[in-house]
Amino acid sequence: MSNPDSEVVTYEQRGDVAVVTMNRPEYRNAQNSAMTYALDDAFYRAAADDAVKVVVLAGSGKHFSAGHDIGTPGRDIDSSFERRAGLWWDHVGREGAESRFARESEVYLGMCRRWRELPKPTIAMVQGACIAGGLMLAWSCDLVIAADDAFFADPVVRMGIPGVEYFAHPWVMGPRFAKEFLFTGERVGADRALALGMVNRVVARAELEAETMGLAEKIAQMPRLGLALTKKAVNQAEDLMGLRAGMDSVFGLHHLAHAHNAEVGTDSLAGQTARSMKAPTTSP
């Protein structure tokens, strides 16, 4: 069992680089709401600190992140947290879609959009599993450096749901492969992810930290405002290509699927569990 007093996210500054690390390794860094808000605190701290030029997002242990927490002892779906990403009401005490939509607007889609706009370059350092909600964490970063043991998957179509809440798939990997990725739920290895443009670099697992930190330090030599404006320019271009509007439209479909599951079955996840959601196969 994990220590209830341990930090779910750690923060370390190494020169010009802030390293933000998800710290639930015994649960493959499954993201509960406590982690979401701890990540937000860390990113806000890095954004406000003039000594920080670049932010690295990491996961402790063997895996980057197995996704949303849908079954650990630390799952906190019924806990209240401060509203930061939007002005929707607290989900606690609400029923049905009124609760689910409010919570996921805040802790998933809203928070990832908030982090995407952090005015400093961000790099995801990915090893092992990067599954479903883990994709959202990596994709909200500007760059992704993957170890050769990294694998990526979004198997939520098994729940009848068209992808995770931060629906960046067609922009991250192109629309045709996005369909295959979602239709099959298969794991994609690091080399295939590189070929598809999902990641920037692939390195040996033992070299992952050194490669990521070396790139971060190189970027940190650029002027702060230049980096911020360049990041904003590329993000605006993505939005003009439909990224933000596409996410909004798919978020509605996502919640239609949740509501359908709850209406015809036992819960909004179509009875799926963390164990049943593990992807059994790997794409070539």
C-alpha cells in the first residue's frame, strides 16, 4: 500500500529546468484528482518562477502513466476540489450527466487545456505505459521524448467511448491512423509512434533522462519571450486547424457515451475495470 502522506507529485528544479514527477508508481501513476491538482500546482509554480525556462513532466517507476484512476484505493471521484479550469459547479452531490460533465470538464479536459497554454516549453519524458488518460498528460506537453520501452494506447472504445476527453488524436497522429488506433485499441510501440509523429525522439531507456534534460537545457538557452511567443504561435495554428473546436465536439460525444452506458448498463464505464482495459495486443 502507498504511504498516504507521500506526495502524489514531486517538484525539483535543476538549473533552468523544473522537473515535475507523478509519484504513484505502485499504481503505474494512475491519475486521480489529487494528482491533477498537484500537477496544476507544480505547473503554476514553474510558470511563475523566472528562474525556470523549461518544464519536464515525468512519471516515477516503470511507467509514465496508466491513465485515469478507475480502481485504486486512492480513487477520489467523489471528492470536492477547488474549481480552477472553469466555472461549472462542483460535481459532488450531483447526479448523472450533471456530475460527470462537471467533473470531467474540470479535472480532465479543462486542466489539460490549461497546461497546454503554460507559457514555457514543456517536455513529456515517457517510459513504459502511456495509456488513455496518460496520453492526455503527454499530449498537453509541447515535446515528447520516449524510451524504447514506451508504448501508447487508447482502448476506451471498449467502453463505447470515442477516445479520451482531451481528443487530440487526429492532430497528433493524423486522422487515418487515429481511426485505427481507436478502432483496435492496440498498443503502439515507441518506434512506430516516432514514425507517426506522435513523439519527437526515441532513446534507450537508460538514456531517457539524460536525453530529455539535455534537450531541455538546450531549449533553455533561448530567450524566454521568444519561446513563449513561438509556443503560442504553434498552438494558435493548431487551433485554427480545428483542434479546440474538435475537442469540444468530441467531448459532447464522450458524454453521450457515458450517459448511454449508465442508462443501459450498471455504470458509465460499461462495466469495464482497470484490469479489463489492459490492451492485449501490439500493433506492428
